[in-house]
Amino acid sequence: MSRDHEHVSIRSGERHKRALLISFLLVGVFMVVEVVTGWLTSSLALISDAGHMATDTVGLGLALGAIMVASHGGSHTQSRTFGMYRLEVLAALLNSVLLFGVAVYVVREAFIRLGEPREVIAGPLLVVATLGLIVNIIAFYLLRGGAQESLNIEGAYLEVVADLLGSVGVIVAATIIFFTGWTWVDPVFGAAIGIFILPRAWRLGRRSLRILIQAAPDHFDLDAARRELAAIPGVVDVHDLHVWTLTSEMDVGSVHLMTKVETDPHPVLDRARDLLAERGIDHATLQVEPEDHTTCAEIQW
């Protein structure tokens, strides 16, 4: 990684840490308020929102911890040649697992409550849900910018967005119950919030797993890159092309370029590095080998 890129990452990390810390404190404190109020009012909708807010708190804490560890220990060491940048991806994956767990619990509880209705106290429910919406709106604006730069921040941001919409659902449910007394609305909205969480958890989990299994980034066209590298003057073969994501905003790659014996390797290296950089690969390991070099066979895994 270039020194300029590293300085940008450090500045971004500090900004992300501040946003995450404030969001973590806001959401964490209010999560306790929602848990207590949910049990006192017997509202599954509010309990489901509190459960989602609990995963927000854990997710924000994990995201904050991942950034702090990466910023202090992300530099290369003899035992960690790529640093600790992958911690944010692991945090994002754990977020998705937590989201799935909350969604399954809420949907299951909703079916139970539809068969066994409970009295729901709408007044306090409406007040707390409204305050929860305000907290989520604040966290939404704090994390919105960082979500464009970091998978880790995006995971926390998506949870806050889903929880924001969940708070709206709780407000609607509380309003209906307050004016009509239809308590069955509460488990229905609770289940809807749980179902709403699932696709977001799946998307986040899928992206995290793709990084962990070192799949090529979705935006990277391997075939097109191979054709462009093969078209470099003097190159006769391209093999062992590998591209993967280390962490958010950090795609890396490696490739072997076989050239004619008389070809100067310096222009080949420069052009290949430029081509990969244009496709978002800022850190590339390139090996240039003359065509009469026979001891470097392409690895088949």
C-alpha cells in the first residue's frame, strides 16, 4: 500500500472511530431503555426492535474495536505480513450472524403471540419508539459517509438503517393499538421487522464470506484484465492471475507475465502495474519471466 493511501486510511479511520463511538453510546444506552419498556408494556414489536438495537450495539462495538485494533496493529509484522485488516471483515460477518439470530427469534415469537394475544400498553410504547427513531436518525447521519468507504462501517450502518425503519414500524403499531385496541398488530409488526432484517443480513454475510474465501471482487473482470495484460508489448503469456480483497477499499493481486527473451522487463512491469491500478488494484505483486525460463510452472490451485 502506498504511503499516501496509508495516510488517507489513517485519517478515515479516526473519523470512523468518532462516528462509531458516538453511535455506540447512543444506541447502547437506548437499547436498555427499549428492553425495559418492551417487557413492561408486553410489546413484541418493541422487544424485537430492542433486540435489533442490541445487535446494533454489539455490531457497533465490534466495528469500533476492529478499527482500533487495525489502526494500532495493522502494520506488517513478521508473523502478520498483511497486518490485522481482516478483523473488520470478521466483525461484519459476526454482525450478519447476530442479525439472522434476532430475526428468527422474533418471527417465532410472533407466531406464538398471535395464538396467545397479550395486552399491550400503547402510551409508553409510542413515546419510547419515537425516541428510538430519533436516536437511529442521529446514528444514521453519523455513519452514512463511512459506509461508502468500509465494509465494516457499512455493516453497522445497515443495521442502523434497518433499526430506523423498525422504529417507524413500532410507532405505527403503537398508534394503531392506542386508537383501536387491536393488540394483534404488535406481533404482526414484530414479525415484519424480523423478516425485514433477513435480506440485509444475507447480503452482508455473503460479502464478508466472499472476502474471507478470497474470491475476486464482484467489480473486477478477470478475463478483461488477462486480455489487457497479454496485449502488453513483449508479453507472450499471462498465468497465475489472482485478485482478492484484503479489507474494505483494499484489493490486491498477483500475476506472472511471460515475455520474449529480448524484452526489457521494466516497461512491462510499469504498464502491468498501471493497468491493474486502473482496475482498482493498488497493491500488485508482478513476476516477469522470459519464455525460455522453464522452472516456473503455473500452480493449479
